[in-house]
Amino acid sequence: SKCSAPDDQGSSIFLLAGEVSYALPAPAGRWLPNARCEVYRKACAYGNDFYGNPSPKQAACLEHREDCALTDSDAIEPSSDEKEAACRRHDSDKEEACLELVEAPWYCQNTTNVQPCNWQDDSSLLGQNLYQLPLLPVDQDFPFACAAGLLGSAKPEEQ
């Protein structure tokens, strides 16, 4: 690193407060541990019918788990506009199928206490692969250099 900060002071990055999210992809030859930003929700709990088949609400809830994970609302039944916004966060192959079901009930579940990113304050993060920087000094090159001999990719899902 060409940074010249004093030792133990975060020669690459030093965050005292706040929040920083690094959206992938990282530059060639670099990597970061990451997670997809989505809304963590409780499990579908509508149960099964007498024959052991999922009840209609349970089936709809399970069918729309991924859609609800991209909905920037903690509502059980998001509005049509919220559903459309969630569908547009999908990859193109899933977006069209999702948009066809905007008028159907989704039965999203309540959000959990722990969330992988701050989507409540910035819904543009939903659906992206992110690295949340810690509030600690980073004393090495950032993003991290790949080890010699490893083949990398510019695709975020492969980083």
C-alpha cells in the first residue's frame, strides 16, 4: 500500500463512525467477502392441510420468498408499486415471471431483527452483492489482493 498513515491507524481505511457498503464487482485481481443484500424474513408458517399439502397461503408464501426478500417494505402484503419495484430487482430471467404475479397475494412474513445490509435507509442496495466495511482500521490493500495462481472473475456472484 502507498498510504502513509501511522501504524495501527488504518493505513488503507479508517472508519470512526457511519456505514460504508462496497458494491461488487471488485477490480480485477481483487476480492471481498460479500453477501447479497436482501430482506431477511421469518419462515412461512401457514401450515399444511389435512392431507399434508401446503395450504394456499403457505404455497403462496413459499412461492414468493425470493420476491419478498427484495421488497423494501416490512408489510405482510406489499402494495402493487412495492411488488413491482421488488420484481425489477430480480435478474432479467426472473423479473418477467415476477411481474406477472404482482396482483396475486404474496403473504410476505415479518422481517427478522438481524439484516445483512441497511436496506431500510437505502433500498437501492437490495439485490446487490455487498461488503459491509467494519468500524475498524484496515491496514492492507483494499479490496484484498487475490492470492497468486487463483483465477478470478469480474462477475459479482463469483467473487
